[in-house]
Amino acid sequence: MKKKVLALALCCAMALGGTASAKTFITIGSGGVGGTYYPLGGSMAEVLTKANIDVKATS
């Protein structure tokens, strides 16, 4: 039981400590400009960028 609690505390500390000033850049693959999936990829990138999770997404 102690090992599980210690492992969980360590994971939480690493997750919270590593996101203080880190910015992750993501590129979302979508179709061409005239394709069906281009607007979907752009919308997904916009949602991820505005979600306040330190992610900068482009399509």
C-alpha cells in the first residue's frame, strides 16, 4: 500500500512540477486546404490552444 501511495505522489509531483513553464507544440495532420478534414483539423488545433493546458497546436 505504501509503495502505491508513494508512486502516485511521485507521479503527481512530476506532472505538476514539469508543467510550470513548459509549452508543448503539436501539429495536427489534416487534409489539403480544399479538403473535408482541413476545417476539422483547424478547429481541433484552436480548441487545444485555447484550453489553457500549455499546448500550442497548428493544423
